[in-house]
Amino acid sequence: MIFAANWKMNLDNLSAVKLAEEYNSGNLAGKHQVIVMASHIALADVRRKLRPEIEVYAQDVSKFSGLGNFTGETSAQQLHAIGVSGCLLGHMERRTHVKELDSDLNLKIKNALNEGLKVMLSVGETSQNLTPAEQKELITSQLATDLADVTPEMLIDKLAIAFESVATISSFGNQQAGAALPVADIFKKIAIIKDWLKEKYAGVSIPVIYGGSVAPDNIAQFVTEDGVGFDGFLVGKKSLDVLEFKKLLEAV
Ligand code: PGA
């Protein structure tokens, strides 16, 4: 399974390097694939510090490609050059706080893939006030726009989808997975995403993972449901404490 540690904007460079050291001594790499998602400022040092089997992703990438006069931007080429292997795109915090547009996400995804970076695309509910039909429409339209013109050949072994909802991510004030969004609903969303992917990218393996207040005492509920498969987890808060993060890896 994939365990992506989304450190968000929680650490300065020294703290990020210290946490990377703790990840190394925590012996995390085993049967699971561990990805660390660090702030741009810490990526180079975290990449140097972490064991090579732990992948390092950025939390965003520019919609502009190559090198050039784009003040404040960081391109896929620049990230690739420091050993970053992928990027998280479309996280709910960026969709809501930064008002990230699907049309820009489409450019970012294509830039990342063209540069050889992997992409973890986050899709899901940016509002808690949607009917099930509206939720489905939102998720499928995010997928359709974000992945427009992205061919199956471009994304072999390069794409993963993370389902998230503002109803369950801890930073939106939710302390418990399943409190505002029942687990059965989460499984329905994963099924919507898998169906969509099967239609557009038949035969290509694209992991679909879940993110939102995943914790050692609730992770089991996401893996016991019959017939619906999760391929991993996107973990925010609990990834900042290596012991808690390790408990997640050991629980499944
Ligand atoms: P959380 O964050 O685990 O703190 O809810 C998940 C995420 O936002 O990626």
C-alpha cells in the first residue's frame, strides 16, 4: 500500500530534516511504499537525508514549464533536478484556500508527467453542502478537466488519485474520520473514481487512496470493507509524529 506523508506547511527546514532522520531510524520502509511530501524549501535537504527507498514529492508544481521568468514559481524541471520524484496536486487545501483551478491543474499535471515526475492528484468535495449527485458530478468533472489530454501512455506507473473531502480532513476542523462523512460514503466515492478511471484508462493500473483524519485507531475501518479496495492513504496530522505514522503502517 501507499502511505503518503503530507507534511503541509508545518515545518521549517531544520524541523523537516529532523523528522526525515526520525523516519529513517523508524524503519518505515517494508511492505509499504512510503512517500514524504515536504515544502519546497525543504525538498533538497529532505531528499538528501531520507533513505533512498522513501520517495519525496513536492506539494505543488508550477503550471509553467522549464526554466524562465516566472517569479515565485517552481517548475517540474527544477524539482526533478533535485531528485524529487513526484508531486501532490489539487489538494483540498489548495482548491479551497488558494482557489486552485482545474484548468491550471491540467497544465501542472502535464508539466509534471512530461518531466518524468509522478503525480498524486487529489479530488473530492470542497464543500460540505452538496447532494450525492452533486458530489459525483464534482468529482468526475475534476477528473475530466484535470486529466484532459492526458493519454494512458503518459501515466503508466505515474498517476495515483487521492480521494479527500473537507468533511474529513483534520485541518478543516474535523477530528475524526467518519464523523461527518460515513465510511460507507467514502467507499462510494472511491468506487466513483475507480469506475471513471476504468472507463478512461482501461488496463492502466492507477492506485486510488484515501485521505482525511486517518489515525491508528480508525485506519482498520478503511481496509475491512468487502469488495472495495483502497490502495493506500494520504496522511496529514499523523505523519508529523513518526511513532503515530509507524502505527498506521503496521496496522494494515
Ligand atoms: P489529515 O490530512 O490526515 O490531517 O486529515 C490529510 C490531508 O489533508 O492530506
